[in-house]
Amino acid sequence: MEKEFVEQMKEKLTAQRDQILASLASQSDDMKNLVSPVESGDEADKASDVVDRTMLDSLGAQDANRLQLINNALVRIQRGTYGLCLKCNKEIPKERLEVLPYAFLCINCKNQEERKNR
């Protein structure tokens, strides 16, 4: 993999990581507000509050998962294995990495994994 391309992906991954960390920090503040007791006794308000909490938890879990994928990709860059499929060890196409810079499987291996998990 070309060094210049890897550097571009490193910058992109770092920017995505910083964005997620900022998002998680702001969600933490939102979560504190949601956790405070609901003053209204209205059942609709309580139900809405539960939905909001669930959505924040879900978004937080998705962000945490993506953050882990990004950190793993940055480690692969440091090790010099970025852009290689972890399953078959073939090079992952640049087009795939441009769209999903933390991809760790080539298209074929990803498709096989998805078929197996159905």
C-alpha cells in the first residue's frame, strides 16, 4: 500500500476518532440531563424519556464500536499491515478503504462472513 495513501487514511481515521470522542462527550452531558427524574407524571412523557435513553444508549454503543474499529485500524497502520485483509491477507481495494477506512476484511471475506452469520 502506498505510503501517501496510508497517511491520508490515518488523517481520516484520526479525524473520525476525534469526532466520535466529541460526540460521546456531548452525549454524556445529554445522558446526565435524561437521567434526572422526570418531573411530569404524564405517562407519555415517561415513555418518551425511556425512548430517548434507549436511543442514546444505542448511539453510544454504535459510536463505541466504531471507535474500537478506528483504533484497531490505527494500530494496523503502525504495524504496517493496514489495507490487508485479516482473513485472507489479500490487499483491500483502495476504493473500499476510502469509503470505510477502518475496514479489516476484503469484500469477498466480508460477504462470506455475512452469509455465515445469517
